[in-house]
Amino acid sequence: MSTARQTWVPATMTATPRNQLNAAAAELSSRIRGAVRTCEPMRRHTTFRIGGPADIFVQPADRDDLAEALRFSRAKGLPHAVIGNGSNLLVGDKGIRGLVIRLTPRFNEIQWLEDGAVVGAGAPLARLVKEATEAGLSGLESTVGIPGTIGGALATNAGTDTGSVGDLVIGATVLDRDNTLQEWGARQFAYRYRYSSLSQEKAVVVSARLRLEPASREEIAAKVQRLRYKRASRQPLRAWSAGSVFKNPRGVAAGKVLDRAGAKGMRVGDAQISRKHANFLINRGRATAAEMRELIARAHALALRRYGIDLELEIEIVRE
Ligand SMILES: Cc1cc2nc3c(=O)[nH]c(=O)nc-3n(C[C@H](O)[C@H](O)[C@H](O)COP(=O)(O)OP(=O)(O)OC[C@H]3O[C@@H](n4cnc5c(N)ncnc54)[C@H](O)[C@@H]3O)c2cc1C
């Protein structure tokens, strides 16, 4: 199984003693305006509702805060991870070492233009779709029902068979690995199916410029409605999940492969493969990350054994 997306924190990183964490958090807190907490349960910040504590959890109030938090983590030699709504993440039971920097619900300003928008990285896609419909701007309809932020969507090139966010990007303001604000053009993201260069470049999106097409509000609203209905009829949207766990292999849907292999309903503890959609793994209530990982491994092995298909992860597994 591909491990390309499993590289956030070195597996050998050991836990920092509590008093050192508190001291580091207090120091960071004195330097920024946003909230800083220690040992924050990540299950509160992921749609799987799974995940142990983040050593230091930061919600920057603005760009200066964000830059300061990134500077701080580098100066102290602490790893950091930037997250949006945590809707594509499986965080380990022992949590995340170092800093977790959550951009939403801040960074949520949206400036509407005649043919697009400038959007803060923390803005939810759901709000974008709603306001774009009201503004008579088409292009975002394919993202309806994706519970992420625009920052997360740019990082993962979120989308469906009707289009991906990367198709709409003109450019973005990013903080690069040297903590310098840069203007990126669309090409720098090197977009392909559910991939962007952001994590490889260790760059953080602050805001993005999107190109949208003026269109009739009624037509956009009808398309949104149709796609929302289609999603609700196929996916277990009320369950705790991270959406599709595996990427679609070329020419076939991962969900179909798993369905035909008989994966629906398979269970490890409280982790279960949805009976509605075989590529959605759900937390029935108290699933642990270990249970979810075991279920993912079993689904992967099943597809390999039955059809010789080596499914690649779409979600990110954040190891403790
Ligand atoms: C019910 C459900 C349905 C879904 N349907 C779809 C779908 O149809 N299509 C699809 O593609 N996905 C889908 N997803 C997965 C997920 O919603 C998307 O991948 C979404 O774009 C992730 O956004 P997020 O804000 O939650 O990012 P997170 O999960 O918080 O983070 C994902 C990645 O983005 C990075 N990141 C986040 N913000 C930034 C930033 N500002 N700068 C740099 N990197 C950043 C993180 O470091 C991480 O690597 C679904 C999930 C659920 C729960």
C-alpha cells in the first residue's frame, strides 16, 4: 500500500515532557494573538472523530500569527502540521508531536470578483459554494458536499469526476519553507489527481485566487442541488468518516472494486466499511486509529487478493 502520504512526523519522535510543552506553549502564546493549547484531543478536529492529543495546538488569528507559529516551531526544532477541517486525516491514537496549526475558522475572508474570488485558506468549501451560487459564479459546484476548507482542497486537489479545485486555481499567496510570503501561479502546484506539490514544498496556503464563470443563478443552484442529491444517495454523509479512503485506480472506482470483493460491512471493533459505499470507512462511535488502520489494511489486502489491485490511500495517516 502506498505510504506517500504518511510522512508528517518521524516515527522515532518521542513525547516531550509535559512541563516543557507547557513552557513552549506559554512562550508561543505570549508572541501571538491566537489561541494556544496543549494536549488538545485531535478527535475534536477530525471528521473521523478519531485521534489522540496534539502536543501544542495553535489557532493563529492572522498571517503574522501564522508566520510566528511556523518560525517558533522551526527555531525550537518542533515538527509542525497545518490543518484545515481535518476531513482527510486519520490521526493516530497517541496523537501528534509538535505543533498542529489549524487555520479554520479564521482565515475565512472571501472577496468576490466579477469572474472569480480571492479566498482565505480557512474558508469552508460549503460557504464558498453557497455564496458563489448567490453571486452567479459557476465552477465550484463539483465540490458540493466536500466538508473541507479551501486550503485543504488546494493541498489535496479535492474534487469529483465532474471537476477538481486545481482546475479553478489562478494562483495563491503561500508561506514557503523559509517562511517568506510568495505568490504562486497555478503551475507551481503541479496538480494531478488528488495531488499538489504543497506538502512536498512544505508551503502553507494563506489565500487563493480562483477563476469562476459568470452564469445564471438558477442554473448553478439546480446543478448544486442535483450533485448534492447524488452524493447523499450514494454516500453515508451522517456517519463519521474522512470520505473516500482509497484513490480510484485508473479506469475503475475503488468503491466498486471493494464492493465486488465483498468488503461492505466488514468490521474491526467500531471501525466499519460502510454498507452504503465500500470506499467510505466509518467510525461507529468509539473506533480507534489502530482499528481503522487494521480495517484499511484488510480492505487493501482484499482488493489485492481478489483483483490484483494495489489500492493507494487517498486519506493521510498521521502516525504517532
Ligand atoms: C463526507 C466526506 C466526503 C468527502 N468527499 C470528498 C470528495 O468528493 N472529493 C475529495 O477530493 N475529497 C473528499 N473528502 C475529503 C476531504 O474533505 C478533502 O480532501 C478536503 O479538501 C480536505 O480539506 P480539509 O480542510 O479538511 O483538510 P485537512 O484534512 O485538514 O488537511 C488535508 C491536507 O491538506 C493540508 N492543508 C490543509 N490546509 C492547508 C493549507 N492552508 N496550506 C497547506 N496545506 C494545507 C494538510 O496539511 C493535509 O496535508 C470528503 C471527506 C468527507 C468526510
